[in-house]
Amino acid sequence: MKVELIELREDRIRFLLTGATAAFANGIRRACMSEVPTLAIDEIRLYDNTSVLFDEQISLRLGLIPLTAEDLDVYSSPEDCICEGAGCPGCRVDFILTAEGPKMVYSQDVVFTDPGVKVAFEGIPVVVLGEGEKLVVEGYATKRTGSAHSKWQSGTTCGYKNLPRIDIGDCQKCGKCVKVCPRDVLALDEGDRVRVVNLLACSLCKLCIDECDYQAITVTPVPDSFVLTIEGDGSIKAKDLVVKAAEEIRHRAEMIGEKMADLS
Amino acid sequence: MDLKIIKKDEEELHMEFEGESHTLLNLLRTELLKDERVMYATYDTKFTIMDNPIFKLRTRGEDPLEIMKQAASRITAQCDEFLQCYNAALG
């Protein structure tokens, strides 16, 4: 197995994975989206809401605000908590939100009792309050995974594709394929021959194959090479998200192994 | 994760994986099918969301529990190798 880094940003990572099965690449992708736990506002109590939005809309908007924690491990999910889901400081982070108009309520107005827990992005608009309108909300956030609800999804845009392999045979230098390619993968060199200039951008759409009158181009997926793109919601760094996803798969495989050993 | 054995004999194993999905089971199936001692390995969910997937494994006379255990350890090894390569690539 080989990993090559292509792009790294705080919220996004792109890497080339070689020597793995499609099932493994897909496992990482799926685990990033639905098996890595994060915090999200779970239940709220509205003391006052005279804004133009219904209570339900306010609660939906609050639930979808991404949250970060300095140390997420101090919290356990309600199902695994010692309180057995009844609710305790070990599985809940309380917050309050009070605002009076005229004002725009933003995500940073949500204040948590734990100073380590914050909204991932400031400036996410929640509601506009007019003169004399009030919003008083109290509630708590819990830690769960994306499989329970998309608000706990720490990986938002995650995908993979096979690495393409483009072979150019008997090129007649017409340049039609260069024009038709939507991602500028191909270019003409000094001798007007077609050359691959940006292989990773290729989406394997095969328009160049259809366009070529001389059947000079072949595009095939490399079966054991994958380009993975993992983008997070800001609650966790993208590079850590992939590690957590792999650890999650490892943990589960280990559990199967243990159960099998117990039974035999 | 909770495992329930539905059927087990010398060469066949039917198991219910509580709360599991394609993430792990597709990986497990792919790993099992690489093994020549496996006759078939597949899983099915009767009704998505409502039911748990049932994994069915039939071997060519070998103990299915042992084969499943080995496949699980191969996945663990894959994850370890991936994490090692990944951390090295990030530097």
C-alpha cells in the first residue's frame, strides 16, 4: 500500500492511494461520513421566540451549526455514557443563546458552558431580529455519528475515483480531443502531438475517445489506485478525520476477530 | 456492534451484524472472497434501515469461524498499513 499526498488544506485533503481494494477506499470514504463522531446541538428549550421564524426552523438551523471541541474524547455518546442515556455532563454540553433585536443572530452567539467547545465557523446567520423581537434558547449538544443524523456528519463531501491511465497511440495531430476535454487534461506539445498534462483532473468521462476519429486514445481506470477527496465540515481537521475513520474500521474488524475467537 | 449467530455448522455460518453497514461488511466480503477456502461470502439486508444485515459464509470444509477471524485480522493489518503510510505521507 502506498499513499501520496496531493492537496492538503485545513478542511480538505486529497491523496492517492495505491495497492488497496475498492472496498477499502470505499470503507474510508463511508467511515469519514458516517462513523466518525462529532458534536451537534441535539435538544433545545425555547423560552422566548418572537422572531419571524417558527420554533422548528430555529431548532433546525441551530442543529446544523458545526461545533468543534478542544478535546472531543472527554465526551461520550449518550448510548455509551455511564448515565445510560439519562443525560449528564459526560455526554451533554449545555449552551445558551439570548438575543434582542434589532440584530442579526449569528452562530457565535451560541455560548457553551464548556469553554473548549465552540462553533466551527463564526458568522453563520441564524435569524434576523427586528425592533423589539427576542430569542432566548437553552439546550445541549451531544456527540454522535453521521449515521444517526447528518448534523453529526464530520465528513461532508467525501469521494474517490480510480486513477485514470491515458494512452495515446497513433495521433493524427487534429487536436479535437484537446478541445472537447472539459477538464483540460490534454494539451498539444511543440510537435502538435497530444500529451497528458493534468492526469489527476481526468474524470474518466471518455469524451476524448468518442471525439477521436482515429481511435488513438484509450482511457482505462487503474484498478488498485484511487484518488480520495475528503472534505470536512470544520469540526475536525480533514487530515485527522481520515485517521479516525481508519481507526474506526480497524476497531470494528478487531471486534469481529475477538468475537470469532470467543466462539471457536 | 453485536453479533448474533443464526446458523453454524462445519462449513457454513450465518450471522447477524447489529448496526453494521456496507462500510465494514463490503470490506469483509471482499477479503473473504480472496481466500480460496471460501465457497461463497455475501450479505443482505432484508429491509434497509429497519433490519440488520445478515452475513452468509460457506467454506470448502474448513471452520468458518477461523476463516472469518483470519479475514478480520487481514483488515486490521490493512488499516495499520494504511495509517502508517498515511502518516508518513503527511510527514
